[in-house]
Amino acid sequence: MLSAADGRLPPIWLQDDDYKLVVGLPDGTIITRDPIRNPGSGVFPSFDELSASDGSDLIGFKQTGTGAAEETVQTALRRSVWVDQYKQVIDADDTQCIVRAISSGASKLLFQNRDYLVTGEIIIPGLKFLRGDGMGCTRIVQMNMTANLLKFAMVFAQAGGISDITLTSNVASFGDSGSTGTALIIENANDNFVCERFDIISYNKQITFTGGYQAHFRDFRCLFFTDHGIKLDAYSAGHEIAGTQWQSGKISNFGFLGDPEASIGLWMLQGSGEFFRDIDITMVGLGSVGAPPVNSWVRFARFDNVLADSCYYEGWTWDGGAGGYVLDIEMKGCWAAGAGGGAFRPSGSERGAGMVIKGIALDDLRVIGGTFRDNDCGGVDIQGGSNVRFSGTSISRNSRRLGYNNVYPGVRVRANVSNWSFQNCRIGNFSLGVFDVQQAENFVIETGASANFTILGCDLSNPGPGKQPFLNGSTSTNFTLSGNSPRRAAPLNLSEQQPLSNLCSATIAAGASSFVGPNGNAADAFSSAHIIDRPGVITRTKIAVPSPPGAGQSYTYTVYLNGNPTGMTGQITGSAQAAVIEAAFLVAENDTLATLVAASAGAAVVRHNVINIWSP
């Protein structure tokens, strides 16, 4: 019996033949194997058996490290398959080899560094990962210019996705318009569906997400499309979207050789708790649109450092008037710049605000920080909605439309829109950048019953030449204006205003006149004048009398500053008994203020109640 020092058999070289193996164990037991290459014995399979297609199932494998499980080489290798292993000579393109690889049962499909040409939509079930050799290196190219490319039909499977792959269609040049289909459709994905390090180039519809929860997309590009970059589709039974995450992306038509005017970068028709971070949307028709239709919603969305740059129309659109509802949206550090198209403005277009907010079913939109600048037709246009709040936002130079410098305001609130606020914002012509343009008024509230709004601690300095910092057309008194600058701009801080009451100690005879002030009637503008204790603005004067002057008669009121008449003058005539005079002027510390009252020759003899309104 041959044996080594440690009791093991030394290497024995055998001819290619059958042998009987007899092994004697130390306890005297004899074990016989005959023949030794019989695979049924589990000992020494033949060369032919090992080289067969299933020979890897006869070889054991154990991964390095403590606790690794034993398995066969076949099991280990079949966890991932190379798509090219399914390529057959008769295949006209790569469509069928990809389909065969998907059907193999492997969870990971590996693509080589080459173009894979396909001629129709490829359906991928759940638990499948497609991995290439890098963006631009591995490309799946759709040759059918009307077909979709990849569709993940997930049925809420817990895993799947793509990485390191370019999806494109068969175009002649970089930047050409591509297939009219959709490059990537995801239907009812679930946790652990991940698409990363991928791009889509020259496909009219790039990503359509039709339902699923907590899917992740990161490090991606969507280039050259006529319809949409990313679309979260509207709700339908069994297709709900919630919790998707989109991070570090580029959505752009810069350099597109097709028509981008109808394209939408990010199109949200549904969503519930989506996250968008570090995404640049450039030169599309509409940058980001949230406009859910009937029976759908966009809610609880969070945006962080998302830029809508050089869009042909609006940069951001939030629309609660399309049938569904928009609520609880938060944007931090987001941008809109260059909306309206600039030199590329669509023919006949008068649009181009940085952000448009509208619709009765929009509630609770919060914009924290961020910038709206150099847009063609205004920075922010609030046409509807409620509980819209801006905090710490910069809004500058938003009248870039060619030939319309100093025309559009920084912020415009349309008539009768209520329940909104701006706090600690900088709104004016500051921070000169690429375009030397100036917005007109910094803030305009159109004439109407807008109410329950707040402008607090905002800097509205430096409007356009000849324009006012603030125009308040609200007919309501239910609002707060306080702490804003410039401090002596007439209507900016009405909530801090103080009444300066005047005592009319005696009646004023018909045809006579008298100054009135805090100390009663006086013959001159100084004897009973208010002495101003700090700089501010006299914004208006309010007057009331116990009896009207009578038919054809009048009382005339003129406010005097430092003994000189101002432009604040007005009348009560006929049967009227009250008036408000609006003609603001500045006052400084130690200025004097008095009001001259003159009764017409046949006017009733009465005392006059006069209040001057001071505002900081």
C-alpha cells in the first residue's frame, strides 16, 4: 500500500482507462471503487464529462472567507450571464440574444463594450439587472424609429434596474431627433429597483414611470427629446407612484437638432412623496411641470438644488387647476434662470416667467432660498393657489425679453389671489450677471380683493428706472406689511403705520378756512402742527364730518409740510361725509405737519375729523 508520511496517497499518474481503486483505512476497513471514473460514485469524473456543457455542475466551489457556503461552479457562474453568450449566427440583430438572456433565469445580465442593435420593445420582468461596461461604451440602439426600447414590467418585484448603459435610437448625428417611442418604461417597480450611471440620448419620450414605490434613479442624463425627459404618469387603478428618488441628473436639449419647444423636462402627473436632488434641466420647452389631471395628485414632493435653465416658456409650473390637486410641495435652493428663450424665444410668445403658480386645488407650496433671475417675463407669477410661501429667495432682473427691459416685475400676484407670504426675500435689480437687464417694479399686487397675505422683512430696493418698489392693488386691509425696505417707500410697511390725529376744536364757518393739528384750530401751519419724531412716509389722510357740506358745496383739505402745501389734497362734496386722500410723501425727523381745511361759501358749519397716516 502506497502512502505519504501523513497517511495521504501521493499523486498517481494514470493512463486514460478504467481502474479499480482499493483504499484501506487505518481501522482496517477496505473501500473499493470500480470503476473510479463512474460519476455515480461521486469520485473522479471523466474528461468528457467535465468538458460537457453541464460539466461545471460536477465541480465544487466555495467563496473565500469564513462561513462561505459550498456550491457548484455552475451555480456560481449562472447568477450572472453575458448577453453575448446567447448570440446565434442566424440572429439578424441583438434583439433575440437579449430576450434569450432575460429568459435564462439569471438575475444579472452583463453587456459588453459594444452597440446592441434591436428592432422592437424588449420586455423585462422583475428581479433583472442589466449592467453594461459604462455609459457611451455599452449602447442599446433601437433601429425601429417608432418603437419603445426597454419596458420593466415589474409587478411590484423587489429588485431590478440598469447601470452603466446608454439607451438610444439609430440617428445619424449626435443631437438628432430619435425614435417617437419611449426609451425606458417602468411599470409598478418596488423597493430596490435602481437605475444608475445611465443615459438616454435621442428618444422623443425618455423615461415614463407608470407606477411603483421607492424606486431610485441616480447619476443619469436625458438628452435630445421632443416630448419629455422624465414623466410620472397619471394615476390609474393599480398604478400608484410614491417615494421615488431622482438624484444627480441632467435633462437637456442643449445642442438638440430637432424642435424642443413642446418638450417638458420633468413632468409630474402623479406623485406622493417624491425626492429630486441636484438636477439640471436645460433648454426645454417647460422645465418642471406639476399638473395632475382628474383623479390624480402631486403631493409631498421635495426638491433640493434643482435648476430650470433657459427654458423656452416657464421654468417651473405648479398647476392645481388641471383637475387634480397639488399640495405640500417644498423647494430648497432651486433655480429658474433664462425662462422665455431669450434669443431663442418661440415666435409670437409672450411667456417666460421663472415660476407660474395657479389653480384652485393648489395648497401649501414652500420655496426656501433659491434664485429666480434673468427670466424674460417676470420672476414669479402667482395666478392662484393658497398658502404659497417664499422665504429667503432672491428674485432679480426678470425682464430679459428682447425690447422689454424694465417692463416685467419681479413678483406679480394676480387679482383676488389670497393666502400667500414672502419673508426675508431680496427682490430687486442686484447681482448683475450675464444679462444687463432690469425688472420694473419689484412687487406688484393687481387690483382686487387679495387678502391674508404677508410681506415681511423683504428688501425691495432698486426697482427699474422710474418704477416703484411696490404697487399694492389690494382693496382689503387684511394683510401684513412690515419690516421691509426701503423703509420710506410709501406702502411697504402699512402694518407699522400710526395715526396722527388732529383736533378740530371749533367749527369752521362757511367761506372760512383754518389749519387743524393736534392742539386744535390755528391760523397758521405751525401753531398747531405735529412734530415728526422719526423719518417715514405720510401715506394717506382720512377725513370725516358729522354733516355733508350740502348740494353744490365742498370742504377742501390740503396737508402742509413745514409750512408748505403738499400734493396731498382732496375734497368732500355734496352729500358725502368722508374721504381718503392718497398722495404719499416723505417726512424727516423734526418736520412739521398740519392740515388746512377750507369750507365753500355755502357749506354747512361743522367740526372736521382729520387723521394723517404715518408709516416707517
